[in-house]
Amino acid sequence: MLSKRFGASATGSGKINIMTNMRFRTRLMLSFWIILILALCLPAYYINQTLKNDIIREATASAFTELNFVDWLLEKAPAFENNQALDDWCKEIGSQVKYRITIIAAGGRVIADSDVKGSAITTLDNHADREEVIGARKSGQASSLRYSGTLKKNLIYAAKNINYSFVPSGVLRVAVPLSTVETRLAHFSRQFWAILLAIFVTTTILSLIFAQKLETPIRKIILAATAIGEGDFSRRLDVDTGTEFAPLARCINDMTGKIGQSIEMITAQKQELEAVLEGMQEGVMLLDREGKIKAVNQALSGIARCMPTCVGHRPMEIFLNAEIQSACDEVLGGEEHLRLKIAMPNDREYEVNLVKIAEEGAVVVFHDISELVRLEKVRQDFVANVSHELRTPLTSIKGYAETLQDPSFRAGDQAGAFANIIVKNADQMSRVVSDLLELTRLQQKNAQPEMLAPVNAAACFHTAAETCMPMLNEKNILLHNLLVGPIPVQGDEHSIVQVFRNLLDNAIRHSPDGSRITVFSKDTNDTVVFGVEDEGSGIPKQHLKRIFERFYRVDKERSRASGGTGLGLAICRNAIQKMGGAIWAESPPGNRTKGSGFYFSLKKFKDF
């Protein structure tokens, strides 16, 4: 590393010595030449480009005129029997007008070309990505200038859409050569170089005269200033003391040292700030004075999904949110700090903090609070649902218990009925609490079901059906069980029994008397799908996605009156997911016109 540095230093020193040994008048002459070249070449380049653009515009306009002429001829032409006839027509017209005519089908395939043999047309590249073809499809007609690999020369292409009954719909294109334009530009270039040579000879004589009047310190100042301008802040100006340039040299040296220190400090701070911004989870956006986005970090580009096109746009163009734009306008208008909450189209919610930067713009920070909002809503819904579920039985228990405590109340048949109501409501509360505890156990992230093992799902359903048999007999409901023989699945026996019991209980409570409930299974590739279908009133479609939520009821009063806790389907969903399966509902099921169907899948166990 040291050898490289010393080598570089020696090389740089050699260049400096060469420049120092060169006569100043020669360097000044070279400087004049450079200035002269810049002074002449830039205007000449501008004139050349302007002339070239004007000529190209004229040629392009002429190409469009020729294009419209060919389009007119094509419109007047008789119907073509096939693409070969169309290609022959293009070659005939092309031989007369002396430029290339191409017809491109809608998919980009060339079907006719005046300058390509018929057998070679099929080998041409697809023209759908040509600039003029794309432009013609968008705006009706377009042009482009490029080198033709087929004809080996520069061409102006003009194209427009065509849609005639006797010609396949697509794009008509003509190509005009640029030989005239190139000839005129070459003539202009020859004249320019001749004039430039004459000016060089004249200025060389003048530069030699002026160089004799300048002294060596000026050369050193020029060299030092050039090095500083190129970013070499380690360079120092060495001027002999006692000369009139010594104070200037000292000032330049001091300035160079201070600028170098400032640049190093600013660079380090910039790198630190960029590292901090890129490492932030929050999206950060910097606005300039005019309210346009000046810079963003990686997090904000992910929020707005605009990288790298965020910069240079207004917030309204990126977020399509009038509230954000209004807040930015207020901060840029003089407000020191603003905070607001906004909802994005991607179902995310953000807390946005805006801070004004004095005379520079504003900083906007987006903090994602979607999870906090969701958890707060879950908490509120849970508290409200639990309170509502427990309030009714508690009110009944309290009322009947107070009545039984009244001394004026006489024990009898009515007291027994009151006690039964108290027990019934207490049982309801107990079921709610038990279901809540079971649901909590299933939803714990670290909680796992019992070790998954081969389980006979048919036997699990038989156990669940025995529990629900009194309810079936009470409502005279026929249970049609199609689970024949052992059905081996991978899961937890207790959880599968619980899922069958909850689904069967749910079907019984929502089925009319004398109806039928069907339970079946269906094998797929690696899973078994189980179904429980009833003939009840069904579930409206808008409720199907939410019925597996805690305490969610389609008909709240009817469900509560039938003894449900509102947690059974939520327990089923969590239990099935713990076992690696899926659960869903349909209403009406299959080809039926009424009723509901609940289905869940479990992995098949092959070696049972």
C-alpha cells in the first residue's frame, strides 16, 4: 500500500515538474486554445444539433407525408387475396417511390416488406417492440430514427395504425434514408474545421504576445487553484516570500485546509445519516421548499412502492391521499409540527409526523401502527363480547336468587323452577368460560397439541355423536352418517372429537325439527376432507368469512337462545390449524338450495 502511494506521488510530482518546466507562454497558448475550442465547439455543436434536428424534422415530416400517401394508395387498392399479394403490392409501390414500405400485423409479425425478399420475410424479427410501432398503437402514428440492421443504413421510420377490411389490422410503416441529412451535415463539418484552423493560427500569434507579460507566480496560483477545484485539498500553494502574491498564497492555503476539513466532516455526517435512515423501520420522506419529494429511505419506498420514482413528485402523486398533501402544505406554509393518522389502501394504518425545516422544507415520518390498531380493536371486541355474553346469565341469576331470598316468597313449584333457571344460566356461564379457556390454550403461540398420531376419524365422530344424541332425539333430527370403516388421519384425538362435537352441535341448533344432518368424508391427494351438512335456513354470504371469529353470530338472539356460546367455530378453526389442516363453510352446500355445510381437511395417515 505504501509503495503504491509513493509511486502515485512520484508520478504526480513528475507531471507537475513537466508542467513547471514548460514555458508559461506555451501553457497560456494551450489555455487559449482550450478556451477557444470550448467557445467554438459548443456553439458549433449547438448549431450542428439544431441543424440536424431541423433537417430530421423536415425529413420526418416528409416521411409522414409519404406514409399518408402510401396509406391513401393502400386504401384505394383492391382487396388482396393473401399476404403474398400484399407483399407484391408493397414491392411494386416501393420500387416507384424509392423507399421502404413495411406492413406489420397486430402481433408484431412482418407480413409484407418492399425491401425484403418474400422468402426472407418470415425470418425477420418480431417488430412489436419497435419504437415507432409502439407509438403508433398508442397515439395512432409515430416516428423514430435508428440504424437498420436489415438495410445496413440509418433510416427515418414513420408508422400509423391501419384497419381495413381487406388488409389485416396492424401498422403501416415507411422508412426514408438519411443520406441527404448526412451529406449536409458533412459539408457543414468541413467548413467548421476550416474556419477553426484559421482562428487557431491567429490566436497562436496573439497568445505568444500576451504570455510575455505574465509572471511565474500566476502559473503557480493557476495550478494550485486547478488542483483545489478538482478536489485535491491536500495541495498547498508555494510562492516565494517577499512577492506581492505571498498574502494571496497564504489565504489560498488556509482556505484549502478549512475546505478539506469541512468536506471530510460533511461526508462523514452524510454517511452516518444515510445509515441511520436506511436502518429505520419508519418511512422517512424529505420535502423541498416547493413541496416536492427530495429524498426517501428504503422503508418509505416500500410503503409508497415508488422506488426510484418518488423523488421529484409531490406527496399527492405518490400516496393519492389528500389528507397527507394537506398536512404537508400546512407544514410548508409555516406550521412547525403536525401529527395525524391515515389509512393506506393496503389495509395499513400509519401515524404520520411532519416537522418543518427552517427555510429548507419538511421531514415526514411514517410509523406503522396497523398491528397496534388491530390489537386494540381485538381487545375492545373481546371485552365487549365477553361482557355481553356473561351479563345476561348474571342478570338472571341475580334476579332469581334475590327472589328466592325474599321472606315473603313461599317455597313450592315456582321456587324449583327458579332454581332450575339459575342452574341453567350458571351452566351457560360455565360453558362460556370453559370455551374461552380452551380457545386461549389453542391460540397460545408456544402451545402445541398433543403429539400428532394416527387417529381413526370415524371413531372420533361416533364419540361426538353419542354426546349430541339427546339433542338429536329432542328435535327428531335424522343423522345420516356416511363415515364407513376406519378413516386414518394425522391429528389429535381429543381435538378431532371436539371439532366434530362443535360442528354437530352447531348443525343441530340451527336445523328445523324433523330435518336431516349428513356427515361424510372425501379423499384427496394427501388429505381427507370431512363435511357436516344441515338443512337449516343457511348463512348469508356476507357472514361466511367471519363466522369463525370469536363470539360472531349471524342471528345473535336466536343463537344465544339456543344455548350457544359463540366460541365453538373459533375453537374448531384453531384446533384444525394446530393440526395442519383447513376449515371453511359453504351456504348452501353443493347443489342444494338451502342449508349450510362445514368442511375441514386433515392429513392422511397411510400406514394405519
